[in-house]
Amino acid sequence: MTEQQYKKLQWASRRGMLELDVVLLPYLEQHSKDFSDSDVHHYQEFLEETDPDLYAWIMGFETPKPKFAEIVATIREFVDKQIK
């Protein structure tokens, strides 16, 4: 991932909801070094979804779209590790 790609994802990870900011920014910081080009595109596409949808998926209130199920599971696992 290039520095420019990282900065774009970092900016896009800053949301209108503080609850998402405190999850998505640390997640990106910790996991972006392992992102493939495909992961970068997929995460970028994930961030195009609405804040209420992202929040509901990450918190487990709703089932994510199938194409985002894996990334949501990864983010939820990251959150669980941070809490413990």
C-alpha cells in the first residue's frame, strides 16, 4: 500500500460517528501494513457504506452484506481483542 492510499483510507475511516472513529482508525493503523491491493480496494468499498450500516454491522445488531462479512468479522475480532 502506498502512503497516498493509506492517507485516503485514513481520511475515509474518519466518520460522522465517534463510535466508528474509535474502531476504524485503530483498526486501519494496526492492519493496513498487511493489506494486499485487493484488501485496500475492498476496505475502500466497505467505507463507502453509510455510518448507520457500518455501526450496526460492527456492533452485531445487523448482518452485514455478504461481501463485507469477512471484513466485519475481522474488525469485530480486533475490537474484542482491544476490550480484553
